[in-house]
Amino acid sequence: MEFELAEEHRMLKDLVARFVRDELTPLEPAVLKREAEGCGLGLGRDEHSRLDEVSRSLGLWGLDAPEDIGGSDLPAVAMVGVNEELARTVTPYTLPPDSPNLRMLQATVTERQKEAYLAPYVRGETVSAIGISEPGAGGDPAGMITRADRDGEDWVINGRKIWITRAADADFTILMAVTDKEKGARGGISAFLVDKGTPGFNVVRPIPMVGGAVTYEVLLEDCRVEGWKLLGTEGQGFAPMQLRLGTRRIEMAAWSIGMAQRALDMICEYAPQRTTFGQPLSQRQAIQWWVADAATKIHAARLMTYDCAWKLDQGRDVRMEISMIKAFCTEMAYEIVDHAMQTFGAMGMTKELPLQLMSAKLRTMRIYDGPTEIHKWVVARNLLGSRR
Ligand SMILES: Cc1cc2nc3c(=O)[nH]c(=O)nc-3n(C[C@H](O)[C@H](O)[C@H](O)COP(=O)(O)OP(=O)(O)OC[C@H]3O[C@@H](n4cnc5c(N)ncnc54)[C@H](O)[C@@H]3O)c2cc1C
């Protein structure tokens, strides 16, 4: 049994840690200030271009993309280390390309789609979105009712999607729709590549979310998509969509570990310095237990997440492990960040520290890509099976 990252994956993790320390963390005060002033969480164009330039020169693009289109094809275990480091700052930067849609495209594209969509995406030239959730179907996507009907060579999509991140900016959206109502999730849901500006793909409104994030509502009105933009096999969109969700959930577990570790580091630095009633906070059992519990839970979360990623790399079925880590790690980090905010007292309530933003991000992470309760239900359903 081996509990260490391979040498090259540890070196990559260290490299990302240096990128975060030298390039992302210095931008934090400006990011926090803009968010506090209600200007959103995004980076300025110049900031983004500079980060792209540096991360690209460090070889940090396309880490888990296929080698034949310029990626490094790294395994999931390596990406856990990368994502843990990236989450140690609230500066919002994603190393191109974002992994979940990459995995879904990789599993499904035709040669033509590979040229037109996957390759530019890997090269960091395009941004994508995913349209699954609907007003009546979020945690249970099998209940979606957006329809795609054949019309000659084309597909015509009608329906409504909601909570879609990047829908207004993405060059293309992977849109899930029902192609056979009778079969539903068992052979009746397909994925489509819908380009920005396609007539009938109407971004109705931005929806400001907790923590400075924005999602969008999208109305699909006779949205015509050419036949070759069906992604994968007709009716078989659900499995690659689950693959995509699994990729994001492992990322979210790694992000949670990174945020929890930062919060713990902040407690450990601050508690010995702050004196109340004649003693430093670090001498108080309340704080000591938060520190001990945080360290223990982060250790458990890290081992669980690496174990899940390693099993995935071995080609094993990790659906239950993914639900376990998605629920455990997001809840764990939310609690630890909350304890850090409590330790800092009034300072922990300010928008000058990153803690409130980490807390708000984690609050949304306890919902998206499946709320905690649904993941626990999945685990219990698996274990109880027919004995229920
Ligand atoms: C910041 C953010 C970004 C998002 N981005 C996207 C995106 O880009 N694309 C996209 O398609 N969607 C996106 N979503 C949607 C997200 O994935 C869904 O909101 C989420 O899956 C929950 O669906 P819902 O809101 O319909 O909640 P529901 O499914 O209505 O669930 C509501 C609550 O009911 C409880 N519950 C539901 N089912 C069960 C059960 N079986 N057992 C026990 N309790 C249960 C849970 O407590 C749950 O929180 C985003 C959401 C957020 C918050």
C-alpha cells in the first residue's frame, strides 16, 4: 500500500502551490475589494491574460487533456493535488480547460466535433457551459422536460434551463434534452452542442448567487441545432453527463480540502497572537478542539479523495465513493471555515478576510452538482439495496 503521490505528481502540486502563492494570492485584496463593492467576482481582462500567460509558460494548461491534442493526460490522483492547491485562494482562476466538460467531450466526440470543439477547448481558446438543471428538475435531472425533436437533418430544442453557470459568455453549451419521453434517463436523454448566439438560445436573465457567483436562466425557443452537433449516441446522454458530474465532484472534494487547510492555517497563525482574559486563544480548549478536529477531518478527507481518484484511475466503479467525498468534504470544509470565522471574531465577519467568501462558495458547493442529502441518500440506497 502506498500513501504518497508519485514524485512527478508531487512536483506538479508544488509548482501549482508556487503559482498560487506568487500569482493568485497577491490578487486577493483586489478581488475581495471588488466583491465587497458589488462588482462581482471576476478578474479584469489584463489580470486574466497575465495569469493565462504565466500558467501556460509553466506548462499548467491541458493537464488532464489527451496527449494527441496537446494535453498531458494526467490521472485523477494528480488533479486532486492540483485542485487542492488552486482552492487555497479565493482569486477565481481555472487552469484551461475546465475538466468536467473536457471529460464529457472526450468520451463522446466524433472526429468532426473533436476538430471543431474539443481541440480548441483543450487549447484554451473556448469556454463552455453545461445545461442540465430546469425549474422542475435539478437534483433529479431525470425529470427534465426540455425536448429535442428531429426536423430533417436538424434537431429543434424547446424548453427552459436554469442555474446555468457561464451561459451568457460560453462559446458553446452542452445542452441536455429529452429525445424519447418514454425512455427518459434510460435511453431517452441526449446531449447537444449549442453555439453562443444560436437563434432560440435565449439567455433570459442573470441570477446573482451567494458568494458573488452568477448563474443564468435560458429559454430555448425552436432552437435549431445541426444534426452533427448531437454529442454521443442519441438517447445515451445520461452516462457521459454522469461522468462529467463525477469529475466535478472529485474536484469539489479537492477544492474543499484546499479551503479547509487554508482556514486551519489561518486559525493556527492567529490564535497564539490574540489574547483575551489574559491568555492567548490558542490556550483555550474550544479553539484547540477546533484545530484538532479540523486537522483530523482534513486528513480523513484527503485520504478518501485520493482513494476515490486512484480507484477511478484503475477503472473501478466509484459512484458511491464520489457521493461520499462530495458530501463529506464540502460539509467538512464549511464547518472548518465557520470555526475560523468564529476564531477571528469581528474580523472574521469582514469582507477584508477571504474567509467569508470561502464560506459562501462552500455554501453553494453543498448544493450544486447534487445537494449533500441526495449524495447521502445515494450511499444509503446502495448499502441498503433490497433490504430497505
Ligand atoms: C452556484 C450554482 C451553480 C450551478 N451551476 C449549474 C450549471 O452550470 N448547470 C446546471 O445544469 N445546473 C447548475 N446548478 C444547479 C444545481 O446543480 C442544482 O441546483 C442542484 O443539483 C440541486 O437541484 P435543485 O436546486 O432543483 O434542488 P432540488 O432537487 O429541488 O432539492 C432541494 C433540496 O431537497 C432535498 N432533497 C432533494 N432530493 C432529496 C433526496 N432524494 N433525499 C433527501 N433530500 C433530498 C435536498 O436538501 C435539496 O437541497 C447550479 C447551482 C448552483 C447553486
